[in-house]
Amino acid sequence: MDANREFVGCAAEVQYIRMGRPVRDAMRLLATPEIGGLAVIDGARQEEAAIIGILTERDDFRALAAGGLQVLDGLVGMRAKTDFLSVDVGLDRAGRLRQFCAHGTDHLAVMDGLCLDSVQSIWDCLADTRPTA
């Protein structure tokens, strides 16, 4: 398995990147249309990895605008949002939108118990056509 795409936890569709990888690798993963955010993990082995934050396209573009191209050689762990908002997977679309607005954030972690289900942007939430709970 590619070192940039280590999967841990419960949801196979969640994309992970280890905190010691360069931002350049994260940007390559985030260039994939269906990936808007990455869970940043710490741990030598997949079974022991812990989510330390999330990284989004917007985070990377803001960092590039502020710090220039040298940001690409920095480590993902230094760019990850460690104070990210999380919500329960059972929270309906309206509830998620209220959380986005209440906290002024552009991404949140959708959790199924202690497992990360997805990293969702406000645009993902608005476009979500699944039935609400």
C-alpha cells in the first residue's frame, strides 16, 4: 500500500496521511476530485495510529499563499488542524449545517463512535442527497 494512503479505523473511504509526510504528498492526494480532506495520523504501525488532526485543500492553499512554495517541503503534522470540529454520523444535514455556522469552520470530522467516518466540507453537506435521519 502507498505510504501516503495508510488506512486505519473503520471507514475505507477516509483518506489518511502520516504526520511525517511532506505537504507536497498531501497536495497530490487532495488533487483527487473526491478527496477534500485528509485525516492526519501519528503512529509507527497502522494498528496503533491515532488521528492528530485534519488537513484540507483550503488549509494548504492558505499556507502556500502565506508562506510560498517552501511550504510544500514542510511536514503534514505541522499544518494539520488539531482543533477540528467533530459530529456524530447520525446528526442530520440540518444539524451539521448548524454546527458549521455555529463554529465558523469549513470542515468537520464525522464520527461513528470512535471511528472516523468522513471529513466533510460545508459544500459536501449541502450537496448530500442521502435521506436525513
